[in-house]
Amino acid sequence: MLLIYRYILVGLLLLGAIGFALAPLLVVALVAPSKRSRSKSDIYECGVLTTGETWIKFRIQYFVYALLFVIFDVETVFLYPWAVSYGGLGLFALIEMVVFLTILTIGLAYAWAKGVLQWV
Amino acid sequence: MNIATVWALQFDTLWLSLPIRQWIIWALWLFLGFFGIFPGIVAYMVWGERKAAARFQDRIGPNRVGPLGLLQPIADALKLITKENIVPRDADYRVHLLAPVVLLVSAFLVLAVIPFGFGWDEPVQDAAGQVIGHRLAGLVAVDLPAGLLYLVAVSSLSALGIFLAGWSSRNKYSLLGAMRAVAQLVSYEVPQVLATIPIILWAGSLSLVTIVNQQVDFGWFIFTPPGFLAFCLLTISSIAEVNRAPFDLPEAESEIIAGYHTEYSGMRFGLFFLAEYLSVFGVSCLGTVLFLGGGAFPFTDFPRNLLSDRTASLVLVNALTVGSFSIKVILYVFLMFWVRATLPRMRVDRLMNFAWKYLVPLGIINIVFAAIWYECVFGHNPYYIPFFRDYLYGWLITLPLVVIAVVGIIMLNRVLAPSRTAPVSARRPTTRSSSVLR
């Protein structure tokens, strides 16, 4: 089977999954009762009307975690090809990767020492 | 060239020359399997969880609808379909609709690359088209050469779905839950991905079918010290990835109602529910394929040596391997139920600490251990068959390293952690009034 066919299949499955998710919603639209009222479509928070802005700016800590995530995700992008071709590379590749991992670990240790990893 | 090879070659050429109608029929079978069987499995997983949780709490669980409550999932589905769909007035209604769809698509697509059984024998060709060996083709929907990368990419779509849900609802609890969820998902994705790297290293491929083949030849990856550590890391971070207890902070009902799906009712909530259990099934399949040998039996070549070109043997081998795969997945899922019934929910700061201060360093060190194991056992010759001596050396070197690493990380955290004896209130500047309120 050629490679492109496989990705076409993935695309078909994607379409199927979207259809599978939308089909019950369609059935609901046909079958289920719909009695709209003003108080029913209020935001459900705790019984009284919601006050203040909901779509707020969020804390910087989330952003810092996202940055850390990006760093380590890019790291895995480098590690995956290394791991796949490790068998053909030899001991030198191991030493190279240990150096790379050490640099990353220093980065993680720096973030740790700076208190970035401490959730407050 | 034996009969199996001829058969497999014929199969391969047949495959390419299939007329379009056959293709459509085959695709329909695939769709039936995908969108018929998996939702069924998930529905009965919910029933199984309710029964198991009930037993853990000394209750009986669902027993009214049908024998042993077996029709309960159907009744639940009917109830969800007949419920009114309520979208809050202030919500972003398009995104509100999109969010459960994204989540469900992500959960479904993960299952596309999972090999559920051995499939048939397939010749392996080198670049010149020469047959250099055989491998099991795997009972898989799509065998992608970059399967694991695809799987990681698709499963991280769920963070997007959850955030869309929380943001679009315009509910403060939803938004809090979604932000917690995204922080948790991205944090635990790092150790999850790091835990797969030893497997890729040993199998030399990202294809899940090749990974299963490697385990059929060289034994399950869980039976090595680095493999066991990676399995633990993957299991813990998978439980966190699917937002299940003790990591269910994003939907902690005692704090933020239901988290990101507070504003979802009826079938849209049902889709969230389905997606959650589908991803539980997905991560269980992933753990089984990566570490527990997929459909392979332990310490034996048994189902594989039955494989020949006869249809009966093909059916028998696949039935056996799918059966063994199912048993492993059931045990894995039961482990998740057990953990949920046993452990209380974690606190949010401990949750994040656990990912970044325990799992990530262990994951990084474990890559080096996996490379050492590779040097000890496999060497760099692809035709080398490891002896008992090689495994012994591997165990003798990596087991102490793994133990030292785990103990070392725990000790390091003990030393570096803020003082445990001082209560939280003492570390914060407090005023008189707030201490009275507290």
C-alpha cells in the first residue's frame, strides 16, 4: 500500500469522526423538546446572576508553563529522529545526546531554582 | 520464498489493483468497526466503571435496566438524546458547538494507528525492492510509518477542545476548569512523550506495528528496568492526560461545579463523556502496544508460529491475539478504575510539581538508561540475537541506575521543597481579619 493512501485513509477517518460527532446532535435537534426561556439560558454559576467580566486576562504562570512546554516539545522533536536512527549511529550518538540532555536538564534546573516550577 | 510470502505479495498487489467499489466496501467495513464497535466498547466501559466503583464502595451499582444493569448504557444514551440542548445566551454558540466535536475527533483518531492483533505476515523490502525479511502486518486501520508522532499530535488536540469549551461558555467555572486543564495537559504531555522515547530507541521505528513486532521478537518492553520505569511514567501521565482521578482537577465538582463542561447539557455533554472514555480506551491501548507487547503472549512465540497462508490459521491467530490484547486493555482500564476509587484528588500545586519535578527529570534520565540497555542487549548489529548473558549485564547495570534515579529524585525533592512543617498559612503574609475568616 502506497504511503499516500494511508494518509487518505486518515483523512477519511477524520471526516467519519466529524460525522459521528455531528450525527447525534442532528438527532437531538429533531427529537428533543425545545422550550427556551430567558432564565433557562442564563449562565449557570451559583443561582444569582453572574457579575463582572468572564473573559479575563489569565495569570502569567500559565504562560510560563506554556513556554516550558514548548521548549520540551521541541526537544522531543529532536529526540524522536535520534531515537529512530540510534541503531545505525553508534556510541558517539549516545554521547552527543547525553550532552544535549545535560544542557536541557540545566535549563530545567535553572527554571526550578528560579521558582518558576512552584505553582502559587 | 515460502508460501506465506507469496500469499502476502499477492495480497499486496491485489490491494493496489482493487477496483474503487471494493475500496468503498472495505472503507465501509473500517467505518463500521470504528464507529460501531468502539462506541459500544466505550458504553460498556462506563457500565463497567459504575459496577467496579460500586463494588469498591460496597454498593451494587446499576441493576435495574436489564440483567445486571446491562442495558443501562442504552437507557443513558436514549435519555441524553431526548434532553433539551441548552446553550447559554451569552455563549459563543459556534465555538460551543465545535468544542465537543474537536474533542471526540481527537479521541477517535488516536485509535487509527493502534494494532489490535497480529494481522498477516508481510514481506519487508529494502530500497531495491529485495525481500529481506518478514514482519507481522498488524490488525490496524492505518499503519503509518510515523504512527507514534501522529498519535502524540492528534491526542494533544484534546487540549484545544477543552479550552474551546471553557472559553466559549462564558462561565467563570468553565474558564477556570479549562485553564487548569490546559496547564495540566501540556505539563503531563512532556513526561508522556519522554516515556515513549525508550521504546522508539529499542524498536528503531515510530510505527506501532514495528514496535509490536520488536516485542514479539525480543520480549515485552515492560520486562526491563528502563522499560518498567517508562511504563510507570506513561501510565501516570496518561491518567493525567485523560483528566481522571486523582488528576481530575479540571472537572473538580467540589470546587468548580463540572469545570469546562459546566454549560453543556444533553447530548453535547454526552459527547464529552464519550470522548473522555474513548481517550481512556485509547491510552490503555497505547500502553498495551508500547509496553505489554500488543496482542503477543508473554515469553512465547505461540500465536505467531500458527500463522500460515490458510484462512483458518489467519482467523485463529487474530482471534487469539485480539483476545490477549483485550485482556491486557481490560486490566489496564481496571487499573485506572482502581486508582480512581483509591486515591483522593490532588491539590493543584502538587499536581504541577509532580509533573515537572518528578516525572520530567525521571523521563530525561530514563532515555540515557534506555540507551545503555540498548548497548548492553542489542548492540548495533541488527542481526544480533541477544544471549542470556547480554540480558544479565543489562539488568545488572540498569536496575541499580533506575533505583538510584528514582530514590535520588525523591530525595532531591524532599531537600529542595519548601518546609513541610510550616503550615501554608505561615508562609503567607496574613492580616488579622483574614486569619479570623480562615
